[in-house]
Amino acid sequence: MAESKNYYLICYDIRDPKRWRKAFKLLKGYGENIQFSIFRVRLNQRDREQLRWKLEQILAQEDSLLIAGLCKRCVERIEACNRPEAWEVEHDLHEIF
């Protein structure tokens, strides 16, 4: 049985441009950027931990990282006011048991 996937918002504040570019390129492979340092990704638990570990290898002590999990109800209530297309959700997320 496949692991269920959840949406996450990943936000970071990286002080060095070189480290910022590395983190940005890494996250582009996992999801889509909503703003410069904010990404939306859909991951299972294993992929989330793998991504967190890879980001920790890039970040320095002075940098910040936030990974916020979003429940299905939270995703439904998101309002993308200025760019509504920025948060289009796949509608075929049904789980069959």
C-alpha cells in the first residue's frame, strides 16, 4: 500500500546567496515555489524526512527553515487572493482501501 502524501509549506531564510541557490534548486525538484523562499510540496513522510535532511546539509547555523504540514481541511481553506492559480490543488487525491 502506498504511503499517503500531504501538502507542506516550506519557508526558509538563508543569508548566503550561494546556499540560497542550492536550497532553491533542491526544492524545485520537490515542488513549486509560491514566492522566493516559500515552496509548496506534496510528500509522504519518508520523502519529507529525506528533504529535511538534504536541506540541513545545505543550511548553516544562522539560517532558518520552517516545514509546516497542512491537513486536507487547511488546504481547502487556503485563499490565494492575488494569484488564485498559485494554489491549484489536484482533485483526484482519493484514497482507495
